[in-house]
Amino acid sequence: MALAVGMRVLTRALLRPWARGLRAAPGRTGPAAGGGDGVRCFRSPRVLVEPDPAAGVAVVKMRNPPVNSLSLEFLTELLISLEKLENDKTFHGIIITSDCPGIFSAGLDLTEMCGRDPEHYAEYWKAVQEMWLRFYLSNLVVIAAINGISPAGGCLLSLTCDYRVLANNPKYAIGLNETLLGIVAPFWFKDTLVNTIGHRSAERALQLGLLFPPAEALRVGVVDQVVPEDQVQSTARSVMAQWLDIPDHARQLTKILMRKPTADRLLTERDADIENFVRFICKDSIQKSLHAYLEKLKQKKG
């Protein structure tokens, strides 16, 4: 009973004013015919949800081309989708994947972190925190069907999931490579990776900014399974069925037991983490580095 109460209290704590503000965002649709307890079918400009009410599962497809960067608008729409699915008792699990060929998610949107004012940086970082908190502690089973490259924030999103299936394509690397851009991964990025692959492997990966190809990602433990590219979705479905066989209350409380200490650290230090991020990203040297990197990307596209 105490655990159940604690779980409800923690969930309410996560619904901060920023998260409640998501309800006013555009691009949402109303309940489909025969909606029952909640919305059965919905989409937004950057997120497509394909529900399977009979199975109690929804496939959430990221479609923020060209690389599914985690922009403020995209994060808002993604969290709206998660909240709607969590509030619909029909659904017990989601499979998150990409609708952009060859890319799961390229991570944080650098344009949100370059040439803006401190207030924008704070708003953006709070959104990134919220994404991590809500996915990391979701009452749903969350499985990542990784069908493309997944560096930095894309890797972080997959690490919040309960299980990760990666397509066996040598081009599809995954990892927290922030140091390659001169950026230090925050403590909660680090904690998530340590929880997944252990301290020594995480230390090496973070310092060197390693991106693991499929076989190495499996060996280290960044992903749980590597399968042929055309089997990623079917494997995720099969794994989901196994997880959904477990009674929801037992699985959810066990998840909270395992993850609450990590989440509590960010909740306790959230404001300080935002201040540290804003202070860091506002440094002239960091802004120059980000600007130079974005210019290189523009030249490549040109």
C-alpha cells in the first residue's frame, strides 16, 4: 500500500506546470468514434500514433524530419502523446520508433541551444528533463524499436525505455557522444547509462563519446537485442507480449523501486540543473563551437 501511494505521489510530482501546459498545444485531435475511456487514434505534425486497442499497445512514430531532432515543439507533442496513452486504460504498452528512414533520433536540437536568450535555454532544458522523467517513470511498458542511428539525446530517449531492439545495420550506431561536441553529459544522462551498462563501461563511453555499432551495443548492454532490420517491429511486438503477461501493478511498482532513486536526484536538483545548463550553454566558447558545427551542417546540406 505504501508503495502504491508513493507511486501516485511521484507521478503527481512530475506533472509540473510545464507538463500541464502541454494540454494547450496545437495539433491534437478529439476522440475517435467509439472512444471509450480515452482517445483511440490521434496524430500531430511531428508524432504519429498507431493504436492497437485489442493488443493494448500503441506504436508511437517520431516524424520530425530530417533527423527527428528533439526540438521544443517535438518534445511537447511527444509528451502529449505519452500523456494521452497513459490516461487511456486501454493501453498498457507503447513501442517508440522512427518514421524517418535510417534515423531513430539525432538527439537534442542544437538550434534550440544556439543564438537564443537564457530564458529560451531554460525552457528548452526543462522540456528535455520532462521528457526523460515522464518516459523513465511511465506506468506503461515502453519498448524502443531502434530503426536508425541514435546518438546523444536519441540514445537517452531509448535508455528511458524498458527494452531496446536495434536493427542490425552497421550504419546504426548508438551512444551518448556529447564530448565530441565539447559538451558534458549531465549527471542524469550519466546515471541512466551507468544503470544500464555499469560504471566502468559508462565512464569509458562518456569520456570518449563512443557510438556503438549494433554488435558492440549488444555486447556492452546498451541494447537488449539486435535483429535483422525487417524484424525490428515484429520483435518489439513479441517482446511486448512477454512484458504484458506480467501483472501491471507488480511490474509498475518494481519499475518504480528500481528507477525512483535516479529520478529523485533530478527532481531534487532540477532547478540547479537548469541553471547549470543555461550558464554552460551561454559561454562564448560553447556558442562559437555550436555555431561552427551548425555552419558545417549547412555546408554539407548545400
